Amino acid sequence: MEEGGLEGFFEVFLRKDSVFFDKRVLQSSYIPETILHREEQTKQIANILAPALRGDKPSNIFVYGKTGTGKTLTTNHTTQKLMEIAERENIPLKVLYINCKLKRSTDTEYRLIAQLARELGKSIPPTGLPTEEVYKAFFRALNKQKQNHIIILDEIDQLINKTGDNALYNLTRLNENSNSQVSLIGISNNIMFVDNLDPRVRSSLSEEEIIFPPYNALQIQAILRQRAELTFNKGVLEQGVVEKCAAYAARDHGDARRALELLRVAGEIADRKDTKKITTDFVDEAEHKIDRDRIIDIVTTQPKQYQLVLYSIITLQPTRNNNIFTGEIYEVYKSLCNKTNTSILTQRRVSDIISEFDMIGIVNAKVISKGRYGRTRDISLEVPETTLHRIKNILEDSIRV
Ligand code: ADP
Ligand code: MG
């Protein structure tokens, strides 16, 4: 049993009156028995990979779609089934899965190749060898026996962000000098990322492309019902709860992960209130809580200069009834820098930081025309009143004012 899962189990055991029957079913590590509404994509992946069972090299695949559209689930499910047959029939085939979003193991080319070599049973020290040596060890492991390999690089755009496309370039050319065959499956939430790849890598990686479209509200409802059946005690779900979770998630971009999270948090709220019923009001509360946690998470992880800019906006907000100009923010920012012994960025740069905040949705920067006096920006915070205090404290702790 996986760690988080065990925790969920004990938690529910402790409170026998929980709305949850088995909370693990709503955790991200849970793998559902059947995958709904992804027959098309499953079939496509299966068709492309099947030749591996006859010893032929499958084409490389590029899988993309927004977060929570079932890419990881569907890909892993399909390769698992493939492996079951391969094992039963004694067909030499190996699937290696790496999630590039998980830190450490993929933040340098060295670490990625070392990780792959380790999956093939080589032990490679975490640092110290020349990268070339790590590649050699990896090639040796690949060639040890004539075998097909399928390497899944999940969240592959993160890999490129961290290390560039060198490793990917090398991986796509592997078959030129080895008797083992390697097929790649790259999975990404970000379609634009392929545009930044070396053209040779791009065409090689996307020999086949599979798109995961967002789920619509009805599809998400089906996914939620399937889980709700297993996770909750009988009769705790009030009319409309599943529909509301699905509607919120579909409004974002058809994100099943978000929908499942809403359902889980709504259940936790019911438990905290000890009501034994999950109502649609709890779904609204869950939506707010998730948003709030997201904002707090963003604020906490910003670099110091960003935190200083944000803190300046927060300080100005109460006195200014939501009309703050970049120039005023810059004045407050400069005095904060002086107070905290921080180097001062240019106003241009601070203005860019404000734009980034605008993009992630924690401030709203409206451009207003001042006629022949040019244009300026009217800036306001987009943080709910209830969260503001928390954020202020976090920032004060972090920048030491
Ligand atoms: P992605 O990799 O596209 O971001 P995931 O495959 O991780 O999305 O799916 C997100 C969550 O939604 C997971 O908990 C997964 O089990 C669930 N999920 C996604 N699609 C389905 C589906 N078609 N049927 C059942 N559960 C699904
Ligand atoms: Mg995924």
C-alpha cells in the first residue's frame, strides 16, 4: 500500500462516521478499473505499439492534451496490458516510465540517462562520472540482450525546460548504432513546446501524434460517478453534487483531476462539519479552498523580487480603492528594497513582473488610455479578501519586513 493511501485508510478508520468509505479511491495514485471515454486514444496507442510484440520497432509517439485529460492514465494502462501479453508469451520487451516533472531525477542530462540506466538494472552513482560514461553504461545495458524498449517520458516539456533537447536528440538516434530498439512516447500538457525543439528531434518524436481533447461535463460526471460509488458511504451524496463538480471542472478545461479533487475536498468539508451529507454548498466551499491554496502556493514559491513587488501592491491596496499605478508601486518597492537590503530592479522590469502576476491571475492590470498623455495601467489585486491576511503574513515572513 502506497504511503498517502495508508494515511487515508487510517484517517477513515479513526472516524467511522466519515462520509468516506475508502478515501484512497480519490487519491491521485489510484488507478481506476476501467477508463471511460478514451477508447479512441487507447486504440491508437495500442495499434502503434502492437508491432513490438512481433519484434518490430514501434513508431515514436507524441501525446498531448491539457492537464487532467487522462494522458498518463491511458498511456500507462495501455503499456501495462501490452506488457502482460509480452510476459505471458515470453516476448523480450521492456517499458520504462519516467515522470520528468518530479524533481531531481530529470533535472540534468546526467540524471535522466542515469535514471534510465538504473531502470535497466545498472547502478550509476548520482554524480561524478562524465556524462559520456553514463551514456555508455546506458547503451551497454540496452544492448545486453536483443530487446524492444518503450521509454515513456511524461511531462516531457519540463525535461526540455530544465535540460534542453540534447538528451532527447540522443535518445531519438539510439537505433542507429545498437541492436536493441527504442521507441519513445513523449507526453506533454503543452502543445507549443514542440516548436522549440530541434527540427530533427521534433519530426522524430512526432512520428505519430495523439491528441487528448478536454472532457465535457457529461464525461466528467461519468468519471466522478464511477469513483463516487467506491469512495463514499451509501447515501451521503446529495442531489447535484456530482453535476456541480463536473460543471466547475468543465468550465476550466475539462480537467478530470480537478473534478476529483473538488469531490474529495467537498467530502472532507462534510467530515469536518460532521454532517454525514455532502451538499452542493460544500462543492462551492471546496472550489474556494482549492483556489485559495493555489494562490498561497504560488505566493510562497515566488522569487524574492517578485514577493517584494507583490507586497508593495498589497500595502497600497487598502488606501487606494483599487486604482494603483505602476509608478506608485515602484516607489513603495524601492523603499522596501532599501529596508531589506535588496538590489533594486528597473521600473521596466518591475512592470514586467506585474504583467506576469496579471497572467497567473493574482493581479488585474487594465491598460487605460489617457488620451494624448499616453497610456498607463490601472492595477488591482485579484486575491479574495479572506486570503489577503494569510498572504501578507507569508510575505512578511519571507522578505523580513
Ligand atoms: P493527465 O496525465 O492528462 O494530466 P491523468 O491521466 O493523470 O491526466 O488523469 C487525472 C486524474 O483523472 C487521474 O486521477 C485519473 O485517474 C483520472 N482520470 C482521467 N481520465 C479518466 C478516465 N477516462 N476515466 C477514469 N478516470 C480518469
Ligand atoms: Mg499526466
